[in-house]
Amino acid sequence: MAEKLLVSLENGVTRITFNQPARRNALDFETIRLFADALAQAAHDDTKVVIVTGAGDSFCAGADLQSLAATDISQHDVTTSLREGVNPAVLAMSQLPKPVIARVHGHAAGVGCNFALAADLVIASEQAFFGQVFSKIALMPDGGGTYLLPRLVGYHKAFELMALGDPIPAQEALALGMINRVVPLAELDATVNQLAERLAQAPGLALAKIKAALRQSWQSDLAAMLEFEAVNQGDCFRSADFKEGVTAFLQKRKAVFTGR
């Protein structure tokens, strides 16, 4: 049996691929746990950027309902499954001090949609769709959707998308501010790889501080963020990368950052 999750690390870029293309990369509990583990590993190895994607014609169709159908669904402890699988994966993406890019082609539905929204950059093909489809089977959204989506599109649009559960095309998701870019499928890999390369060459500490600050700002006031900036800018100011950046600027050359 093929591995359900593929993980590779090359030139500072960790690529995590949901690998059940025949089932639109629907995720069972085991795969979600492996996903969370791969993200946790990326925090401690030579990873500089993470790309999350799906094999074949879909990003991720959500939870694997067929794997639940094999048991008595009424006896399934979904709360524990979320606490021990989905929630750690979403928190790992949020807390990872390295950029995460979601490369989305085809359907990103249910928890698959919310895994994409939890990334730092979302690049989609013109054939991508994003759907909060939980209500179609009498569920509420999970995977952080109720936190992420209203902050991106506002309460009323978030309620519409969640209550009706209709998938929206990539161009509409872009117009709503849910994602960063929409490109032709033929350009998707080149676009994602170019962004990953740029981020891998960027000053890692500064990127980590940017990510942490933006996440923190969602639950802080202006005074708190000013203090956050003052403290964390000190860390950046004392870094070797800052010294290199200033030196390169004065010498009119491109900076070469080392992540120190």
C-alpha cells in the first residue's frame, strides 16, 4: 500500500503531500497524526519553508468518511480525534517559526480547506475550490475554521459559507481575501517553488517574528503589539542576519542570510 503521507526535505524546503489521490486525499486519523508529526519535525530540522499539497487532482477532500463507515459512527469519539489529531496539526502550522505554503489544486474541502487557511501563504490553481462543507452532513466546521475564516472574510460571509456549505472557486476565494494567488495549473508548481526559494533565502528569524506578530495581533490591542514589536525587534537587531543586511545594503549587493 502506498504511503498516505509523503514527506521530503530538500534545499531547506519540506514538502508534505497528502497521498490518497483516488479518494481526493481524504484524511483518516492516522494520516492526520502523521501530518501533525511532520510539522512538528520541521520545527527542529533543517527546514526553512514547508509546502503542503495533495497528490493528483485534489488538495484534500476533508475527513475520510469511508474509514468511519467501517465502524459504528455513533460510537466514534470525534472530540478525542480532534484533540489528538486535527488540533495539534493546526496549532503546529500556526506555531511553526517557519513559513508554510499551501499549494492547492482541485478541492480543498472540510478540514482540508481549513488546513489550507491555516498556512501562511495559499497559492491555488484556477481549478481549485474551497468549501466549508460540514453542514452538508450536519456538522459544524472544525480544524480552526470558525477562528480563521471570519478573520479573513468577516462574520456574515463566514456564516454564509459555513451554513450553506457551497464550495467556491479559487477566483472568488481570492476576491474574498482567503488566499494569496490564483495561477494556471501549468504555472502552479513554478510559482510555489519560486516563493519557497525566496522564503528559504530570507532571514529566518525575521520571518519567524513576522509570523508570530501577525498571529498575536489577532488577539491583542495596539499597545500590546507595540510592546511585542519593541521586544522582538531587539532580537532581530542583535542577529547576524541584520548585520549582513545592513552591510549588503551599504555595499550595494544582495544580502546572503544564514538564519543566525
